[in-house]
Amino acid sequence: MKKISLLILFLIAFQITRSQDWQWINPKPGGCSLNAVFFANETTGYMVGDDGLIYKTSNGGVTLTPQISNTSKSLYAVQFLNTDNGFAVGKNGTILKTTNGGTEWDVLNSGITSTLHSVFFTSQNTGFSVGDLAKVLKTTNGGISWIEVNIVGDFADYYSVFFANQNTGYIAGSGGQVYKSTDGGVWINEKEENTLVIYPNPATDNLEIVTNRNTGVGRIVISDINGRGLINQAFRGCKTNLNISGLAPGMYFINFRNATTVSTKKIIKE
């Protein structure tokens, strides 16, 4: 009992020591959430959050200074091209721009009311923002005006946009949607087909099965090499777990099926 007590005290002391690696800086925890952070260099950074909240630091986060955003809409993303020029986007199509390091923020006209979750500029003038209901916006004049880029047949919510260079960019969203553009304008679905990932494989007791898209309602059937169905389980959404502890060691086949997809994978039970 004494050894157990000493072990518990050691674990508590270790956890306290580890927690000291992180410290509250400023402000202390408050009522508004911070949703995104971006540093223009090692010392100058910006944070945005609920109800139009914007903070700036000029000393690597030692102190944070609130800025006047001129909006009460929640903000979900921020990007700066340098220490002076930056953009923030958020709820109800809100787009903000500053050209003086956040001293002043101008509210731009996005032309939409859908929430925007991400913003990325490839140059001083060309930028993109993505959001709910498959909204993709593009500007070629530094945000003065925005045009809506249509992705036909998709109604997913887009959460992130990123460009590796001037032309090659990616959009990621709900349901495992991933789009790629190589010309900064036309977006092609990179994951049209339903991809099934099974791990670990080989496995002993449990399997986790993940698809790249929300499959709705489907079924997973595990069969032996003779085609006999041994496990039959419903599959909903993007991920499920299977208990295979009752199977004898050997090779099996997992068959996934829903209204639009049929996929078969081989697994090894150890």
C-alpha cells in the first residue's frame, strides 16, 4: 500500500511539473473563444475569435492588445501577408482587411451570408476564402471585390483553403471532400471515389474502419476464404469499430456496401 501511495504522489508531481511548461499569458481565460492565430513573423501575431474579437501581440505573445474590428460577428480565420496587410473572415460572410497592422480594420463586401472558415492570399491582390454551403470566393484586387467560384454539384461545408504556390491550391471540407486547383480557378475533386481504410492490419481484437466520405447507412460483412459471412454490422458516417476477437487466426475479407459503393479488403487476424 505504501508503494502504491508513493507511486500516486509521484504521478501527481510529474503531472504538475509537466503542466508548468504552459502558462497563461494575457488575457486570462474569459468569456469569448479565440478561434484562429497567425504570426507575420517571430514577434508579431494576431488572434481572432467570437463577437469580432481581435488581439495583436508585438512581443511574441507576452502581451496581447485588443483591436477595434468594427464588427460583432465571430471571426474564424486570419492571415497576414506582412506585418501591415492582413485579412480576417467569419460569420455571415464577414471579411475584414487592415493595411496598417490592425490599427484600423475595414469591413469588406463579400456578397454572401454564409459563414467563412478560412482565408488565404497568394499575393497582395489575389486571395481566396471558403465556407459553408460550398462557398468559394476569389478576389484579384486585394479584397475590394469578390467573385463566387462555383463547384458544381457539391453542397459540403468548406473549412480550409491553402495554396502551395500561385496556382496550386487545396480546399478541405465536410464529408472528406478535397478539391485541388492548378490554375487558381477550376477546382477538381481529388477524392471522388470512396476510399476504405482498415487498421490495424494484421489485427488481434479490434479493427477501425474509416472512409473518406460520409457514407450514410451501409453494411460491413466479414467473410472467411470460403465466402461464409461471419460478422455483419451496420456502418454509419465515416468511421466504425469492429470486434474480431471471436475469429480464429487467419485471412478474412471485409466487404463494405452502401447505396453507391461496393469495396472489398483483405485482413489478417492474428
